[in-house]
Amino acid sequence: MLNYDLVVVGGGPAGMAAALKARECGVKSIVVLERAETLGGILEQCIHTGFGLHYFKEELSGPEYAAKFIELLEETDIEVKTDTMVVEITKENVVKAVNNIDGFVNYKAKAIVLAMGCRERPRGALNIAGSRAAGIMTAGTAQKYVNLDGYMPGKKIVILGSGDIGLIMARRMVLEGAEVKMVCELMPYSSGLTRNILQCLDDFGIPLKLNCTVIDIHGKNRVEGVTIAKVDRNRRPIKGTEEYVECDTLMLSVGLIPENELSRAMGVDLDPITGGPVVKENRETTQKGVFACGNVLHVHDLVDFVTLESQTAGEGAAKYILGLEEEENTVATKGIDGVRYVVPQMINTNCGSDVKLYFRVGQVYNNAKVFVESNEKVILSRRKPKLTPGEMEDVVIKKEVLETLPVGSELVIRVEV
Amino acid sequence: MVYDVAVIGAGVVGSLIARELGRYNIKAVLLEKCGDVAMGTTKANSAIAHAGFDAKPGSLKAKMNLEGIKMMEYVCGELSVPYKDIGSLVVAFNEEEMGTLTELLERGRKNGVPGLEIVGQDRLREMEPNINLNAVGALYAPTAAIIGPYELAIAAVENAVTNGVEFIRNFEVKAVETQEDGTTVIRSADNVIQAKFVINSAGVFADDIAAMTGDGGYKIVSRKGEYFLLDQSVGGLVKHVVFQCPSKMGKGVLISPTVHGNILIGPNAVDIEDKEDCCTTAEGAVEILEKARRSIANLSTRDMITSFGGLRAHSVTEDFIIERSESNPNIIHLIGIESPGLTAAPAIAVYVRDMLLSFAGKFEENTAFDPIRPKPLRFHELSDEERRKAIERNKAYGRVICRCEGITEGEILDAIHAPAGARDVDAVKRRTRAGMGRCQGGFCGSKVVEILARELGVELNEVTKFGGDSKILFEKTK
């Protein structure tokens, strides 16, 4: 058994930022456990630019963004174990991990930061009918093949789902000489960022077909084509709108799922909407001393916000380890009337700082107003020209306001058109 | 090459026959059209060892089913194949169906099925707390079990090869000719072998193979069934194999745990022309869900991780046909081995072996025959201490490749280098479960491709999903 003040599970942008912040706050022994061969997480395969505009005020590629944090980590004595898989976390904060150098190791931690990221929804979850031929893959898998392994995963491509990875991959495959026939999106709007639709589809003349889905996949050995169809308001295919599209590859970008198998097994409460742990403003989960940040908590649009959130978690973990936690006066947060979720789900009104609440809406709103209310009293309101499910929103609750909230009350965010 | 015996088709039946042939000092070969064993019906079915009340008394199906279920646990033990005797329930939803249960019970008793009983509503609800409130009773068959069907075929071939049987993959039989001396020449597009005796266990293609030997009278209908698989997180949904009582509405669908802790739902039944069409359909999905909700009313599709289709070799005669060829008595045909074919497979293997011995003359016993196929190491099943030791022994067990199922590089290497080992991504998946979990290979798929390429000494873009032209990658990027 090895003893550490802080064990960080995951060495992507979230884990790295949390570890660095905890160190800055005075935590002595820290180890970061990363399952991949290198630090950086999914950023390593995101060779396009667009990262860092908020945090570094410059436009970086994924590996460049990661490199900045890897360099900072290397300047510290924070330990890093790559190619190391955490297989279990016990209720007593023992992190069990394996790698092929140290073998099977138990790490006993005073505090733990969960930063395992997320995974892509696979084909099976959609139950698309048809063949099981080669050539059906998630956009992220295709991205790894083309960017890290250097092989073309397809040449004539249909993309289902307009999540950001799908949009990025549409452009990427065209730049590599493939033909991207279309991006089909089940919903009447894209779940990706507006800037990605402009830069990755519109600039390359790739059609985005809204209210459209893939209903059948053809081909015995390799995909030979797909049948697409328009869908009605209930997302059901409309008879007579079927269209055969020849292609050798179907890429899926149909959603991301926070990867919480370890969290669930250790008994951390999960939010059914976000798929991530329920946390306080310091990103502490329902289990004392266990924190969560980044895409394992809720899926973010931009890594910059992952970094900021993870610093909050790192600071929270540091305060916990150093015994500097504030006395608890908890209020809950809740999204209603079009607000799908709010993170954090709980706030300690004694936390001594302003608290930023992140939230997502369930549909597109134009010219809407966002209200934050406590006991039906409006605390603040913001006019938003446009709200979409693809763009995470936030509001800041001032420290002075927080202190006035009754203990045990509920802070509600809602949208009004 | 001249063999004593050639078995055509490495499904679960052909694989177990090949294993039986390993008991003798003969030259035996198992020919498989695809790149791996278990590529037909064996890889996509209900994975159940049936108790045996379904088959018509006196039929070969009934006889083989009963003998098969008696042998199954032992054979699975010898071959280290997952087996769980969880029992089955045929659920009735009204009084008329309760009447049918009595008929099934009677038929089962005639077939010699032990322990059958009809349970009432309360007992049923105790046994299956999630069952639909409409359910009024069930036929309980304690001897029914769940098994790993493709694991059984893979293990049988591994064991056969270890005992001296040859396995030739990618050998699609194109022509069969009988020579004057009674031996048979079997040709694929690029290979040819000879055998004194031939066993045709080609599943849905057995009638086509029979036609090549001059026996054109068989007709197999390819009957497709679709299934859903649910995540292990809802693995406790049912505790037994839950069938629905056959009625005017048809045979119903089953809901069953799998040996790996998932839940399997299906199948429907659609006769199709194409003997390779395993595509799932939107209509099939609707049909299965609708039927399954009769058993579990609030069945949710949220935990669905995949769906798949499989083909049954349905014979128009309804019974199994296992007989010598009329045109060449040195050939044995196995026709229409559909459900309960998996259950029957160990018994069929012995039945065919004995039939062969009855006319082939005495084969010398292979005194070195080892019936045991050692259990492959499963890292995630080990205790902490065993894991520590495994990694000390082989570092590759310290590298987790498939995070959902906790499969290590060492296990994948074992699968590739086993007798009749894995040559493609799906073959690795069937042997190790890498890629079977909730992400369905999203993360580990590319790593498995890398490991296969490295171990087989090929480029990444030569690695296939399931053999043949199922390549995953095209050329290198610019």
C-alpha cells in the first residue's frame, strides 16, 4: 500500500489541472494515474485548433493545449503513472491500479479526484438496423486512426450525429482526401458548437441534414451504403422519405457519456441527467474527500472550461486535505422550465466566494430570459439572444447573495421566452 | 493431403465432432469457410441449454436434447466453458396458456425431463420479482442452463487441435467429388484435400454441401432471429431463462441472463432467402420489444448495448436429420440442426462419432488424448493477490486494453496464440470479451487492431473485423 495525500484518476486536461491546483494550494504528495501511454487524454488526438481561446487567450491545437499543462506538471514533483489502469476504488479511498511496471498497486489517498473523462455512445445504444460490416465506428475512434495511427478509416463517409467530434472529423476527412457525403442529425438543431458548423461543414460544402437519421446499414464485409430517412416530430422515420446513400463508412457522433463505472461502484451518487456525480461548488461528490471534474462530471463543450472547473476541484481537494473546509450550509440547485441540468447540484453558502453555475437547455430558444430564483424570488435574470442545447451556459451567483440564501432551500434556474 | 476424416463446418456441432475425432489416432481435419470457428448460427443464438420439454416425444431432437443437457455441464467443465444451471420458466398469461403449460409438462415427462413443475403466480413472482403482473403461472424446468455457445465451439476446436486434429480456416467448400476408391476430394477456390470419410455439419449450408455430394433432396430454410443485449448494470432483471408460453400469437420471445451477466432478449423468426443475411431490422426490433414487454412490462431500451441477428438451419422435416449419404455412404450429413441444436451438440458429436465407427472400422485409440482445455486467464476474475502474481509472471497482464470488461493485453495475446487462435478483431472479442462492453470497442478497438497487426506481422490496414474483405482501415494518410 502506497500512501498519498491526493490520488488523481485520469491525466487528461481535468486531472492535470486539478493536480496542479492542489499542489499550488499546498498539497504535498500527489499522484496522477493515467490509462493511456501519455498524459493529455483525448486532447492528444485533437490536432485541430480552437483550444485555449478562453483560458490562454490564444488559439492552440489539442496537443499544444495539453503540452502546456504537461510542462507545468513536469516542473513539479507530482508523480505521474501512465499506462496505468485504475480497476477499483474502495469506500476507504484505496485506489487499486495496474500497470506493467509496478504490477498491481494499492494507493491509499486522503482525497481523490475523479477525472476519467467520457466515452462516445456506440451504435448499439441507437439500435440502428442493418449489417455489422466493418466501417461503422464512432467519430472519436476514426479520429484516432487518422490522427494518431496515420491510416484512412474511410473514403466515402456518412456521419450520423452533429456532435462536435463528428463536425471536426467531417472537415478532417475532407482534408485527407475523403468524400464526406453528409452529416445527418436526428434533431432539428445541431448539438455541436455554431463555430464548428461554420468552419467544418459550411466552409467545405458538406450538407447538414437536420431531422434526418440513418435507418439501415448495407454491406456484407464492408459498409456499402446506408439508408437515411427524414423523421417526424416524434423522431420517427417518415415513410417514403428513405434515400440510399452509397458510402464505405458510417461515423457516429451521437453523444458522449461520462465514464463513471468506478464512481458508481464506489457508491458516489450520480445525477441521472448529466450522467456524472452529484457535486458541491467545490466539486466534492456525495462521498467525503472524493472530488470530480471535467467530462466525467458533465460533458463540456470547451476544454478551457474543463480546466477552470478542475482547478476548483483541485482547490477543494486541497482544502479538504489541509483541513480548511468551511462549515456547511447547503442549498440545492435545480433546473426547470427548459433547463435540463445545473452543475454544481449543491452549494455551500459559506464557501466564501462567488459560484458559477453551469447549465444546459433542452431545446433552442431565441431571445429568451434566464431567471435564477430562490423561494420564488428572482435573484438575478439575464437576457440571452440565443440558447441551444449544444452550448453550455453559465451564471455567477455572488458571494453576498449566497450568504443570504436559507439553508436547505433550493436555487432554481429557468428559461422564459 | 489425404485425411481419414474431414469435418465441414466449425460451428458448435462440427467443433465438438472434431474434438471427438481427437480421441483416435487418425488424421482428421476441420474445414471452415470463414476466418474463425463459430461464425454462423453458433455465434448468434439464445445461448441456452434447453431442459427438453419442447421437442416431440420420440424424435431425434428429443433424444439428442435430453442426452445433450445431461452431458453439457460435464463437457463445459472439461473445456472450461461458462455454464450456469439457472433453470427456465415458461410463463403463462391467461388460463388458456396455463392449459398449454400442462401439455408441455406432459410432453416433458414423456421425454424424460426431470424436475418439471408448474408454479403459481405467487411462487413465480418470488422467483422473478420483475415479471409482468399479468403473469398467472409458469412451467419451471430446473435443469435448463445458460452457456457460452461460441466459447464452447472455440474451446472444442482448441482441444481438438491440441489432440492432433487439424483446423483449416478460410476453406469454403466449392466442390465435392467421390473417387472410385470411395474417398472424397474436397475443393475450395485455392485448396484441395482428400478424405476417406466426410462429415457435413455445415449448418445453414448443409443442404448445399449435400447437393455437391449428389444428395440434392435436402432443403434448409434459413430462419433469422434478432436479439437485443442489455448492459450488465441491469443484469438482475430476470434470474431464470424466461420463455413465453407458445400461443396463437406465436412462440413469443425469451428474456434471459447471459453467462457474462448481460440480459439477452429475442428472437423473432423470419424465413429469408440469403443464407448470410444477419442484418437486424427496424421491424424486428419493434416486434421483439413489443413481445418482450409481455414478460417485463417496463422493459427499457436505455440499457441496450447492442443488437444482432442470427440464422437457424430450419429443415422442412422439423426433426434433426443425421444420416449417411445415399450417393456416397462414406459421407454423413447433418441437416436441420436448429434449436435445441446447441444443447444437443455434445450428444450429436458422440452420436455421429459412433455412427462413423459403425461403418468406418475400428480407429486406434489416441492414448495421449487430453479432454481438458485449460481455462484461459481472466484477469478481472482474479483476486488482488492472483493479479499481482499474474503480472509478475507476464507483464502483459498489467496492461488493461478493454476498460469496460477489464481485459488485459496478456489475455489478448493468449487468444491470438492459442491453438486455432484469433486472427481478427471479432475473433479476439469472442475469446476475450474485449469490445463486448458498454463502449462496444470504441476505445479498445484500435488497440486490438494494433496488437493483431504486431503479432501477425501485418500492417494495420490488413487487419480485418471478421476475416475476408472486412478490412477496417484503408491506405496510409498522405
